[in-house]
Amino acid sequence: MECQPDDGMIQILVIDDDPKMANLIAEALLKDGHQVITVGSAEEGLAQLPFNTFQVAFIDHHLPGMEGLVLGGYLRRNNPHMQLALVTGEPDPKLKRQSDQLGITFIQKPFDLRRLQEVVDLYLA
């Protein structure tokens, strides 16, 4: 299992092609003292992996290129201890089921900002 920082600060990756949404998520998490990196595509997110060890990732489903659920599945296979959340405005029960099967938290837009902290808390537990 990966080490968790003694001070509770974790590294979080936010992948969303909507800069306003990415900033909203980042600002909420930065208030809790975490380190947050935001990127606008799955490819940019993947490019961060060799340089950073993320404990949590928030992934928009509708990304240019690769869908968020596909990226989430890849991250789940290659980073089994990472806590993942799929953030989407799509109220699709099938998408929620697929997220659940992969062990990815499903967050539907609009959402309460406390949902973000719940995902971080899952990692810290």
C-alpha cells in the first residue's frame, strides 16, 4: 500500500476540459491543504503520471479524445490504491453501474462540494 502523508495532505489530479469546473474542484480541495494539478484532457493527465504520485483523481467523463470512464479503468488497473471519481452531467444508470464495477466513485453534476471531500476521505481511510 502507498504511504499516506503524515500531515494528511495528498496529491490530487483533476482532469476536466471545462476550465471553470476544473478550477471549482481545485479550489475546493486546495482549501483543505491538498496539492492539486488540473489538466484538460486524458492525455495530459496520463503525461503527469511519470512525474507525480497522485492519491486521488477526479475525472470528467466527456473529455476530448478518451472518455473519462476508459481513463478511469486504465488508472484503476495501473494504480490500484488511487481513489478515483468520475464526474459527469450524464444521468446514465449504465455509466454509474460501470463506474461501480471499476471501484470508481460516481459524482453527478451538479454536486455538493462535500462530495469531493468524501472521495478524499475514502482514500485517507
